[in-house]
Amino acid sequence: MNTRLIITEGLPGSGKSTTAALIAEILKKQGKRVVCVDEGEEHPADYRDYDFPDFVTERRMILEKWRSFADSADSDTVYVFNCVFLQNPMCETMMRFGMEQAESQKYISEIADIIRPLSPVIIYIDVQDVRAVIENVLDERGKGWLDAVIDYHVSQGYGKQNGLSGFEGYIACLEERKKRETAILKALDIESHIIERDMISKKLLEDMLLRSEEA
């Protein structure tokens, strides 16, 4: 299988960026041309700012962006993306707009259909202790980041519907998001690997990429 798109997914602090960079390094050493795009960077398949007025507008524009990328993707390049397949759609559909899992899955399935010609591989980095992972990144990301993500998660959509608040509410949101994301990923007709965070290694990723190519 000629995989041309690899996407790392998982909760904040799970190691998505580090894993994406490691995958890009492995592929480059194999002699492949690689474009690795991290979260927050100018993106060929996503928007930096999510200031859409409603979900109807957002869905239309995001799907158009994915179609544009899929149509123009260089056939000799492997693209490595971070968090645009599950995290961003789930943060919007679930956290912002308060949609049920089935609605989120339908939207993500539309993205999957668009990128299918690229033979994509999704790598989901699973974490057992959500609270510990978030606490571990607080020193690096700071109070400003924490205040912003707490407000985003508990003041609208899912958090508001369930009466969540503060740090505990944020953790509850993430735990539910992880449960939904892994269920959605397993239901999709797309190659995916759910890997425990502590099991991620260069050797494991090399073997996984090799199996994907041979499939």
C-alpha cells in the first residue's frame, strides 16, 4: 500500500508532535520526501483559526479544505499531520457544539472518505491516566494555556450540557473524548493503530510503517 498520509492523534500531552516528528525522521531516512505539519502551523488541510459562526459553515469549509488538499497532494510525498483528523473535529462537534458521538462520527467519516485515495494511516496515542498526562505538561504550557482550555471545554457544548466546571470538569471532558475517539476510530474503514503512550518507540513505528507498506 502506498501510504501518502499519516496522522497522529491523541489527547493533549500524549506525544502527538513528538511521534509525528519521529515518523517523519524514519521516512526521510528511508529516502522518502516528507512534509510534516504540526499543530498550529500553516496547514494545507486545515485552518489555524476556528472562528466559524456555526457548524454548517464549519463543516462546508473544512471539507472543502480537505478536498483541496487531497486533490493537490504530491504523489511522491508522504504527509505527516498532527491532530487534524480526530482532535479538531471532536473539539468542535463535541466540546463546542455539544453533538452526540454518532454526529461526530458521521462528520469524521466524511473526512475519511475524502482522504481515502491517499491510503491514510491514523496513529492514536492512548493514555491510561488522563489527569497525570495533563499535570505533566502544565509547567511547559503554563497557567494561561490551562485557563484557556478549561474555559473552552466547560463553558460550552458538552461541558455546559453536563454541568462541568474547573479542572475536574476539563479532565472529565477529556476522558469522555478519548472514549468517543477510540470508538469512532475502530468503527471507521481506515487503517489505524491505537498504541499505548509508554509503548511508542522508533522500532515500533518502523515496524508498523513497514507492515503498512507491505499490506
